[in-house]
Amino acid sequence: MKLIVKAPVRIDFAGGWTDIELWTSHHTGAVLNATINHYVEGTLETLENHNQPSLSNTSDIALSYRSNIPAGSGLGTSASMNVVFLFLIRYDYFHNKDLSLLAEAAFQMEQILHIKGGKQDQYAAVFGGFQFMSFDEKVHTEHLVIPSDIKKILTQRLILCYTGKSRLSGNIHQKVWRRYERGLLNETFRGLTATACSMKEALLSGDLPAFATLLNRNWEYQKNLDESITNEEVERFFITASAAGAIAGKACGAGGGGCLLFYCEEGQRSNIERALTEEGATIIPFSFEEEGLTWKWEK
């Protein structure tokens, strides 16, 4: 028997960094993100005749992973992998539980490994779709039902590209949190939180000009966190995209490389994609994914 588990990665639109406990232990954070049709898929196969294979009931197993997203992309790939891994090895526990327990377990596993980060990625991988999340002592998730015509326009006008440069988010986190502990970033974090709240309302009402404005606003707050959030290469891609018809953009995840997201003027998508490709970026086609974690059994 084989247990096949799949979890999507996400694009974070606004509020990233405000989901991290150093902030949420004293303040409220908020993030708006959406999962896309790129996944981490894992398989647990028993070489014995078990109906429900897991590491807890057999010692004769094969475990494998697949993903077509590069490492260090800023799309939450590592969190999706951890969610898949934990579900595979503890299917007997998680499959009939509130899956927020799985998201929390994936986060706690990263903390044990001293991986700095927040909770948005794990919850996105588990629940999928457009999610507005707020953070205090707990995580509060709200699945957003975006009008179908608005979702279609977003799919047509958002461009995701990989810079070709993986980034080590841990290094960026250390620099940001050193500045935070010196009291330099409170207003920036409040701005990121407010941007996510405003973007939620913009998307629900179908106000795409406001969405674009807020995407740019979030990028400005991101860059204020630390100079390592951007660099000459990242700025060159922004200049290239803007000259070709992009009206908004931001770095995904921690920044410093990985993936960039651009929102383009109507009819300018092909021009922007061509210009970015000539500059050395790799375009990642995508559509939105409404499902989170899925699993199935195969003989």
C-alpha cells in the first residue's frame, strides 16, 4: 500500500513577518496569502501488507518527496514539505484530527531545528485557498471567497518569476530581529499588519487598483525591515518589469532573492515576461489552488 500526500505552496501578498512569535507574543499580526498549483508531494510505501502504513506500525517502508519549486524560492516550500512529512509518518494520528494541529506540529518541528520563521506557511499548506490569517496567542484563519471574475483577472495579470538566486532566510531573519529588538521596527510591523487587513477588503470588494497600491505598499514596508531584503539584482528585475508594464510588485517570503511577484497592466503580460526572461529570470506559470493538504491510498 502507498499513502500519497500533497500540499501546495503559497504566494504571500501582504503582512509577511507579522506571523512570527517575537511580534505576535506582544502584538497582533495579519497575513493575506493564497496557495497555487505547485506542490510538495510525498509517498510512504510499505513493503509489508499494512492497510495504513506509518512509521509507528512498520519498520519496512520507503519514503520519498517530489517538488518542482526550487529551494529558497520564498514560496513556503520547506513548510509544505514538513507538513507532508509529518502527515506521512503520523497518518494514524492526524488524518482524523483538526488539521490545525498538523500545522502547529510542523511549526514546532522547525522551532526544534532552530529554523526562524512564522506560521503562515504551515497553515496555508494545510488549508489552502485565499487565506486571511490573524495572529496573537493563537492563529485565526479565514478562508476568503474571492469573486470568480476577480480571481480570473488576478491569474491573468500576476506574474511569478524566480530570480535564479536562492536566499537563506535565516540570515535575513537574524538581521531583521536584531533591528526589531532595538525598537526600530514597530511602526513597520504595524504597517505590514494594516496592509494585509486593507488588502483583504480590496480583494473581497474587487478593487484591483487598491490591491496593486497595497502590493507596492507592502514591498516598501518589507524593504524597511533591513537592507538585505533587496539587492542590486532584485532591484534590476523591478526596474525591468516596471519599464515593460508592471504597476506593482513585491518579493515573496523573506526576500533577498527567490521569487518575485508582479502585477501588470492589462495586455502587458507577454512584454513583461519576455523582458524578465531576457534579464535572466525564470517565469513560473501558476493558477490558484483552493485545496490544501490532500491524500490518497494506492495499492
